[in-house]
Amino acid sequence: MQKSEPKETTQLPNHAFSLMVEQAKNGDNEALLKVLQEMQPEIDSLAGFLKLPKEEGIQEITAQFIERIRG
């Protein structure tokens, strides 16, 4: 029986992601949007642990994430 190939993911390699975060820190809004897009599955998952409605949790986590990057 052959081993199946790992499924291709849309995740960026660590170096590319780190570079994008650095660009976002330096004010690149397009890079910030790409970072947020890459982090969206984790943000959605974490929002379920907050004592808020899920959409509010997503907004809160996203706002805090942006603040940490830009702060």
C-alpha cells in the first residue's frame, strides 16, 4: 500500500509569514490583510473559547492582533 502524499495547504512557509508580519509592522496594509487571512482559521477557533458571541469574539481577537502587530 502506498503512502498518500500530504495534502497541499495554503499556509505560507514560516519565513514568508515572518516577512509578511514584518511588512505589516512597518505599515504595509496589504501585508496585514494577508497575515489576517492566514490567521483566520486560528482566530475563528479561538473565538469559540471566549464568553462572547462568536462574531464578537472574532472581532475582539482580530482587533487585539492588529494592535499587537501595529503597536
